[in-house]
Amino acid sequence: MIYDTVVIGGGPAGLAASIKAREEGLNVLLLDEKDYLGGILPQCIHPGFGLHYFKEDLTGPEFAHRLIEKLEDMGVEKRLTATVLDITVEGDKKKVKYVSPEGLESVATKSIIYASGARERHRFELGIVGDRVAGIFTAGEAQTLMDIYGVMPGKEVVIVGSGDVGLIMARRFALEGARVKAVVELMPYPGGLARNIVQCLQDFSIPLYLSHRVLEIRGRKRVEGVKIAKVDDNLESLPGTEFDMPCDTVIISAGLIPRIKLLKKLGVEMDANTGGPMVDENLETSISGIFVAGNALLINDLVDYVVEQGEIAALSAKKYVEGSLQPSRRIRIRAEGNLRFVVPQYVSGKRDVILYGRVKKPQEGAIFKFREIGEERRYPVVKPSEMFKIKLRVERIPSNIRELTLEVK
């Protein structure tokens, strides 16, 4: 049997892609390595999900349940506890090899939607020295322990990094009676959304140390404390500013990295700025018939964007299977100035396209400008923690152009 599309990953992007592909009449197989669907949503018991997509304020489990219920009602074929080991491509033929409790299997498919999500950075990537003692967790690990298994990881907590997950976990620990000693952020500005700074830190009187770094984790069998220092404008530790902070738990919340190991193995063209693959407006990679959505493409700040990308990938997969997907890798979109990245990196110039992106540092009175065509967008404030969306209108793109540069002034 040859599937029309195999969706790798059962998080919000994979669920949305599977549902939309099935609605479009495709024969779909969904693979996920966990024994339950939803990705990280089931462990995100806080509200704030679905405001754009469902027009309601939902918790993570509620958001996931709605997608899973629809998936089940549509009879989408799925394999859980299925870890994908390899993807092979020979011309238009693609095979996905995976292992599950039923053994090693290989399935043939016409297209692939890669929605494997992201992984967390660990302490060694941050240069934090110290022994491998108990009490060190990534934010996602701590969240899983607390919200899936009901296990309290610690009582006196230091959180490294002020991304949204770290901020939410600071509040979660406080609600469960733990003492959150500090959130330590390397940059001179918070890494999470403004609403989370207020709701998760300020409302609970949790200290936020900006321009600080955790140098060392100390302890014998269990974490006993951390060594913290202030950093300069070059993010280097300032001598004489070190101080110790006792704690029994350290939570690492230093950002996410797209899980794209199998795509790298295939030789898919990558973007060093996003950590994910280069794609066109169809979310198709440099290998025809392989599409990417969600945090495997770029780290999103809203699940609504993740679902939106899953649906775009599914519609593109349908066109590919039907043979009606026109190549669109013609105009290169480049990010310059205060821009960290823009996705998609290629557009056709034949239709309107939504561009996602992030800035490198906070900026007031930002002017987004397409250099070659002079079109501008103005934003009162932009922050690295908040992803922006810009609509590039087809009528503004000259027919002979080969490159567009988006910059922030």
C-alpha cells in the first residue's frame, strides 16, 4: 500500500496537517513516538491557547482534545509509540522506516509532512559547569513530571532562562507551594511574552535577574545551590559580581531547537538562523514532496501559528500528490538589519504570502521595509519573544525580480 502522505509527529502541527489532508481526500498515516497524541499540549494545563484558531481561551489539553476528537471522528490512520528511524527518497518514491511495539516497519508514501517539533537546550549547551547531581531538569521535563505524572520536582527553584515555558513553570511551581528563588536571564531583556512576565513573575513576586548568568551548579548528591554572575554588553561574566544562591532544583529553560535530524540526513537545505529547513511558500523543502510545519520549521510562540502551518503543508501535499503543485522557489527572501529570520525563505511572486519572522532585539518605532520595492510596515514595538506576520502582496512584486530583502529600520 502507498499512502498519499505520511505525517511525522502527532503534536498540533501534525494533527492539523492530518485532519486537513484527510478532509482533502488524501490517504493519511500519522506517526508519533509517544503513546498519546497532542505533543506538549497535554502537559500545558495553563490557559492562553486557541484565541486565534478557536476564538476561545483554552488550556493545552482542551486545545489538543478538540483536534484529537476531530482526527478520531474522521478515522485517520495512526501509529503511536512509533519512532521514525529513517526516510529514503528515490525520485518521486519515498519510504518511511519506523519501529513500534509491533516491530520494524517500512511504508511507502507519495509525500511527507514533517512535524516532529523541537527539543530543549540542555545545561552543557549553555556552558554551565558542575557535577551531574539530582535536581536538574529542562522546563519540559519538569512540566511533564508535574502535569502528566503528578510528581513535584523540588521545593526551592532557580530557573535559567526567561522564555515563555520557563516563566509559566515559575508560576506553576509557585502555585504548588515551591519557592522560586529567581529567574536568571542572560540577555538585558526578557525572553518571554510581556503577558507572561506580568502574570507569571510580577503577580507572584518572583525576582527576574536580567543580564545575569548561572556559571555553576553545586551539590553532592542533590543540587545545593548555584553560582551566578552579572554579564557585560558582550555577554561575558563580570569579575567580582559572582554570588551564590541556595536551591535544591535548577530548571533549564533556554529555548528550543527544531528536531530535524532526519531532514539533515537527507541533505535538505537548512537555514542557520531558524535552525530549521529552508522552505518555499508551500512549506516544501529543497526535496520535492517533503513539507515541514510547526516547531520543526521554526520556533513559534503561538500554537495557532503551528496549526496554521500544518494546514498549509497539508494543502500543499494534496497539490503535490495531484501533480498540480507548481515550483515556487524563485524569489529569495533575505532578512537584514534587526531581523533574525524570515520564513518562508522563497516565494513565487504569483500569489499573496504570509511571512513569519522574529527580530534580534527589542525596538520601538520599527519600520519593516522591503528594500527592492520600497513597501513599508510600521510597528510601535517589536520584541524577539513575539513573532511577527507580514503579508507580502503579489501586486507589489515586480515580475523580473529574483530577490527581496526585508529589513528593519
